[in-house]
Amino acid sequence: MSNKVNEFQIINANDAELMRISQEETLSLNLNEMQTIQDHFAKLQRNPTDVELETIAQTWSEHCVHKTFKSMIIYSEKGKETEQIDGLFPTYIQRATEEIDKPWCVSVFSDNAGIIEFDETFNLVFKVETHNHPSAIEPYGGAGTGIGGVIRDALGTGLGAKPILNTDVFCFGLPDTPYKKLPKGTLHPKRVFKGVVAGVRDYGNRMGIPTANGAILFDSRYTANPLVFCGNVGLIPKDRCDKSVEPGDLIVAIGGRTGRDGIHGATFSSAELDDTSENLGSVVQIGNPIMEKKIVDALLQARDRNLYRSITDCGAGGFSSAVGEMGEDTGAEVHLERVPLKYEGLAPWEIWLSEAQERMVIAVPSDNLEELMEICEAEMVETTVLGKFTDTHRLQVFYEGSVVVDLDMHFLHKGLPQHVKKATWQPSQNKEMPSRDNKTEDYTEDLYKLLASPNIASKESVIRQYDHEVQGGIVIKPLVGVKNDGPSDACVTTPIIGSEKAVIVANGINPKYSDVDPYLSAASAIDEALRNIVAVGGTLEKTALLDNFCWGNPDKPDRLGALVRAAKACYDIATAYGTPYISGKDSLYNEYRDTTTGEQRAIPSTLLISAICVMPDVCKAITMDVKSPGNLIYVVGKTYVELGGSHYFNIHGYIGNTAPVVRPSEGKPTMDKLSSAIDNSLVCSCHDCSEGGIAVAAAEMAFSGGYGMLLNLVNIPTSEETTHDDFLLFSESNSRFLVEVEPENKDTFEKHMTDVPIGCLGTVTDTSDFIINGLTGKTVLETTINKLKSAWQTPLHS
Amino acid sequence: MKPKVLILRTAGTNCDAETDVAFQLAGAETDLVHIQNLISTKTNLSDYQILAIPGGFSYGDDIAAGILLAVEMKHKLKKALHQFVDDKKLIIGICNGFQVLVRTGLLPGTELNPQNDNEETAQSTTLAMNTSAKFECRWVELVTQQSPCIFTKGIKQHLYLPVAHAEGRFTAPPNVLTELETNNQIVLRYGNGTKLSTEKTAYPHNPNGSDADIAGICDITGRIFGLMPHPERFLTKWNHPRWTREELPDEGDGLAIFKNAVNYAITNLK
């Protein structure tokens, strides 16, 4: 590699040559895009430099512009008229937020993270990102830089937010996968699991940000394509939420040096993985959390002294995206030889594109430079003036005096042709599982199995490796109960110590339901995230959502059809619940191809919904562990026979066809009334019914609180006459909760919940016995909380 | 007048903000000061009555926890630190700060090392990798010991505080441990409500495998205190992991430690 700049001969190239260039240079551009670039340069009567072509490829990458979500989609569903959708994002996500129109949404979809109001002085920012491809190749580095990147998103929002909370959700292959069954070139799920957790741990802990919420899911289809979602919540002063760039402002880079790490990350993540991807080590960045901590320390001081006007992080595409985005409306001039390098020998395009970590770019009025430099020196952070913003509306990059990029900003940002894509969907037909009532009279073993299944089993060994107490604000911890080891529905933090104003963060994710219908999977993810918020004392009224889609290759009509189904659900359910999206992201092309056999694997369609809620008074928060013997246990919300994609079917080897439906006309009043009952201190503990249904929820509440339960299935409100105990125990219908109520509040609580289906299932007992009686009055489940807890704690213990 | 607390910061310090709040709640005036400003004498340590070294990962804990900051303090702030100690002022090191104090030799203190040339304080104890071989965050029970420690004077016998560290296993040669016992320099031990006092506390109650269940020690004067648990993370009852199920006082167990320091400074230091 040399310092030379090369030209790409594209203006006279034929289609085959254009595609060869796109593939050989990992540009991930299709023919139409290459032709658009060709036309542009043909008019200029010159060929692009390598720096220019790379800049366009980064800016137009799926990762940076989300072209699938903006493309025109021709969608067909069996038996229905073909539909034309002009962009999934504007049609289903953005429109939902606009129609819901919450006054407390400060900034949505425009900045590096969404912003909502918190109190009189501060707003909150929230962003969730994925770092899937890097984590597949190098789990530790990939996950660490994933969390590092999303922290910089918060820091790059407005004029910079102070990071106050991390949330992480991982999807891995099954931990017991035999080595022989590993797809070629992939790492064992256990190795990925360990590496990812260590990466998030070491980065988050060093940054001093509590990691207090998350989830870990397992499915064999994640083996070659693990998913790593990293989220960050930040606190930002109300008067620091806007940014602008003025011509003449200096372009200042702050933070780490630039090396050859992470080159082509943006375009790499816009392609499928195959069995040779492990050789692409250089696309994974190298993280240094202490560098990032120094940047945060320096920038927050500079922010409070008003020393810069705009800020963004160097993420995908490095300086090329950061400067390109900041200067979109003005113009920018950059001198690459000024960039501090880790080592010599980088070509100009490598300097420009490198995704070396821990770098931010700020726009500094020249009068403020000296004061900024003083702060940065005191905090020991390297700071360099790279150039200035101009009024030329051109992106001009120089290297040792010669022009290496001279691009029209409008072409760069608006020149990308809209894609037209085909999408189809047809319902799957899975084998249905009959009730096992005629085979067994006892479901105790089933409950053990469910509690021990890796998706449900305790994640304590992971959670404890994260510092979830730093900053002193976490008031509902990820682990709760009499022994501090029960699974909390959500975490609650008070970012200002001494203030009772709190923030709740929760998530919902149900990839198993997408085997039945991605619409139901997406709808259920939203319902689950909201249930978790409500279960600790939050309200729908003050909740905002984030959507993170991880999908297979959207160029394949069936994958895209599933995406359309999910996006439709996002619109329908969010508008019905009145909970707006404030930010989101997608990671597509999560597929693996074995180049020798040609075998193709896609991940299950996976939508993560993250929810954030502002809670006025932390005193009202509750946890899921039962509090006292003699208290009553109610189920809130109606149970339907909905076991398609359920964990109960899963442990018996079935998928089924009736995944849980979300019925906001029932779910919304249920959640609203329950929120108000909790606010009125009528509820001692509350747990949402999700994986494993009522049985698992009840068991978790009981063993977390250290008391037994005696329950009866007869009083469960159901949709129809259900005669099967197993369906009642394990159905995963949405919008349901188990709550604990003191006997003296029985009437008040029941009156409070008028018009919402509730049923008293039994009581908390002063024993360790956990007993459930079935519809006929016979005991169908009998064990002790110690046995249940042990089943739940053992599988992922170390 | 309010006593002044210097909360020392450097690259990787990350418990400074809550330590700051803790001292303010205890009635002190506080400054967060980067070590560069002390080295350049832009800020003078002598203007303060209390020095707090908060938790975090100073310089990434490269080589070992706290070592680089300790070296920097020993070499670049030697005079100012000696003066501070000679002036009978207070020093507290929490978590990474405790690791730093141990590596500077300020804890357990020079008197334990007569072979010392007096010029340089030497290290006689260490905080090693947890026996669980990983970072762990959990709440622990602590038993306050008879000691001259200013920070724990009159404090209740059983404290409940969180730990969050990978390198917190206090260990020392047997003679040093005996000396610590004899001098009453052991301030806090990990405890377990049900165990007999002569028994060693088992994991996870002793979360890191520390010798003699040691969670915190002081120098022989009681003015320098280091501990692995985080008192600044338990200032109000909302910090307690079981506030939703137990009756608790509004004030957290940790605050008393800061109040003791501030009250001592008000009476004895200027």
C-alpha cells in the first residue's frame, strides 16, 4: 500500500467491469448505483479517484443510508392485491411518530440518537446499534467497539450527552452445538458468547456506565450470524440539543489516532457473510475505552463552555461520513496529511475511510480553538484541526497539496437512486401440537425444562460481570428479590442523585414468533417491551420506542416480505398504543453462505424493540418478587390459546401456527389501568407473562421472593372455553401480567381494574411449596421453589 | 467553614461524580481535580483537608489495577503527598483508589516496613485478581472492626454496600496480616449474617477471596482509609437492592463514612 492516489477507470467501463470494480473493492454497490456514478463522472469528463469512489460507496452503503428502508417495494401476499410501498421507514416508522405527535419528543430520526424530555433542566437521548458482522469474526473486539460506538452516538447527539446507561441484547447459536455441526469458518456459539460478554464488560465497565438492562437469546440459526445490539442512554442539558455548522468553522478531530483498522466496515456490513469472512480481520476495529472516557471528560467540559457548534462521531465510514454529513449543507475542506496516524504507510483513502475507534469530529469557531485545546491537553486527548467548513457545497479533500476528492455535496447525499425491490409473503404451514392433557397429568417436568431452556434460564453469571451500580443511580436493578437474583422486568435509574425523577429502560424481542408470522413477532416485541415498562411502574403515556431490525438478505423477496410484515406491525401497534419511535437502525444481510456447498442460512427475522419511559416518582416503582405470604396473586389480561412459536411448543419440537396476537383494544386499557393501580400503591409485585406463560412467570415471582404459591387455573380469564391445562399454563398471549395484591386491597384493586379481565389465581404461601391445580381441581404441577430456582439457575451458571 | 475535598481524577477515573455527591451531601465543598493540574501546581493539594481517590480504571488498569496512577503519585506528587500526610489530613481510596493507596504504600503505611529507606514508601500488601477470576458486581455484608479509622468511627456494626471489581482480593504475607490485626488496622471485613465469627466467609459473601475477609484497611493513625466496596453508591435508600421489600432508613449506609470525614475535618483540620 502506498501514499498514492489511484483513478478508477469507470467512465468508459461496461456493466461487467463496473460490477467487477464494485466487488473487488468491497464497495457493495449494485449496477444501477455504479451506473449513476458513471453518469455523474462522465458529465465531469473525468474518472473518480479511489478516495472519491470509496467516499460515495460509504455514504451510499446500506449501513449509512438504509436504502432498503427507503426503497420502493412491490409487495405481494397470497390472495391479496399487490401493494406498492414508497419506503418502509417513512410509511410505517416515521409516520407512526408523526401521527402520535407527542409534545415531549424533542428530536426524532434526525440526529445520532433520539431525544425526549426528562425534567426542567435535562433531556434524554437513546440509541441502540448493532455490531453483528464484526462480532461474528472477532467477538471481543466486535462487541466492545459496538458498545463504544453507541456511546459515541449519545456523545454525538445535540452537542453531546453524558452517557448514563447501557443496554445490551445478544442472540447466539445454541450453547450445546456439537463442534461437528458448526458451519465452516464460524466460531462456536460458546466462544462467541464469552467473547461478546467480555467485550461489552470491559468496554462498558471502563467507561463507568452501568449496564443494567439486556437479554440473551439462543437459536441455532444465529450460529453463523450472532447478533449484538448495544444501546446507550444519555443525559443532555435542554439548551444543548441543537447543532449547526457555519462556514469558516474549523473541522477538529478529537481522540484516538487513525490506523488501518475497521476499513470497509460500513460496506462489509452491507454484505452477507460466508466461510471466508474470518479472513477479513481488518474490518473489525480495535477498541480503547480509556481513550473514549478521556474524550467524554474533555468534550462535556467544552460543551458546557459552548466551545463548539456541532459534533458527530466517526463511526462507519470514518472521517468520510463524519465530515461529509456535518458539511452537507455548507461544504468542507479537509487536509488528510494532518490526521495523526498510528503508524506510517496509509494510503489517502485509508486515512479517509478508516473506522479506527474513539474519534469525534467537532465544528469549532476559530476564536474558541485555544480554549478547547487547553481542555484537551489537560485531559490528555489529542486534538487536531483537519480543515474547515466552507460555503462551496463541495466536499474537498487534499493530501499533501493535491486534490484527492472534489465532490458535489448534493450528488453525494442525494444522488443515490431509489431502489425498487420485490417482496412476497405467504403464511407458513407448521405442524400443530395437540394438548398433552391426555398424555400426562403433571406438568412439573415441563416447567423445569422451560426454566432451564437457555432463553429463559438465569443470566446472572453474565449480569454480575457488568458494573450495574456505577454512577449511583440504578434503583431497580437487573437482579431483584430476597436474594438479589430474580429476573427484573426492566431497570430504573435516577440519573440525578437525590432527585426522584426516574428513567425506565426495557426491551422486547420474540424472534421465535416470526417462524409463524413476522407481523406477530414484531407486534409482540412491542407489547413485551411495553409490558416490561408497565410492570415496574411506568406508563404508556410517557414511553418512547426504538426499533432495531436484524434481517436476512433483503434482496431476496421472501426476506423482504417478512420485513414488510414486521414494519406494518410497527405502525399498527405503536399508533394504537400511542408510543412513538424516536430512533432506530437496521442490520440486513445477516446471512451465511457456505461457498463449497452453496448452503445459505438466514437468521430468524429479529426485531428488537427498546423502550424508554420517564417516571415522575421513583418511590412508586415496584419489582417482580413476591413480598409477603397471604397476598393474592392475580392474572391481568385475557389468555388465548396462542402457543405458536412458544417455548412450550419448542421444548416438544413444535412451532405451531397460532402465535400470540396483539390486541391493543384490550392491551391498552389493561396496561393503563394496571399503571394506575401501581401508581396508587395497590400492587406489591408485578411480572409480565412472556416466555413460558403464566407458569414461568409465577415460578419466577415465587422463587425470587422466597415464598411458595398455591394457584388454581380455573379463574384465568380466557377467550373461549379452554379445557387444556397445559395451554393455560404455557400460552404466551400478549398484554398479560401476574400481580400480587394485599388481601385488604382486594376490593379496591378489583374495582380499579373494572372492565379489564382479571382473575384471582391463588395466594402466596409461607412455605416453599409451589402448587398449581388444574381445571378439574386436580394438582397438575407440584414442586418447591428451591427446585424451580435450581432448574432456572443451573444451565448458564458459569 | 466547609472542609474542602479534592477528588482526584485521571484518565479512566469513573466514580468521581458520585463521590463528589457523597461529600457534598456530607457537608463538604468539593473540587474534581485532574492529576495534571496537581503536577503542574495549578491546584495545590495543601488547600484541601481531604483527598479522595475514587473508583474507576485509572489508565485502563494497564499492568495491574491502580499501578500507573500510584507510580505517578509517588514520583510526581511525592512532596505534596508527604506534606498532606504530615499535616494529619485525611485520605480515602475507594476501589481503584484503594488499589492506588496500596500500590503507593500509603496503606497499610510505612511503619509496617522498617526495611524501608523512608524515602520511598514500599508496597507490602496487594489487591490481586478475584478468586472467581472475573469482574463481579454484587452487594456484600460488611462487619465493622475495632479500629482507629476516622471514617468508620461510631458507624453501625453491619454495613451493606456494593462491590464491583476484578482485582479486589486483599492479600499479604502472614506477618503483615498479623501486624494489621495487632494494630487494629483492619477496618471492614466481608461477613455473612449466619456465619460464626471465627469462620472464614465463603464466596460469594467474600466476593473476591480476600485474606482474612479483609474489605478495607487503614493506616495506624486511622486517617488513611482504603476499601473495595463503594460507600458512594449507597447514599439514599433507593440504592438498596431490596428497598421495594424492606423497611429502610432514608439515608444509605455509605453516607456515614463521608460524614465522619467531614466532621473530623471541621473539628481537627483547617
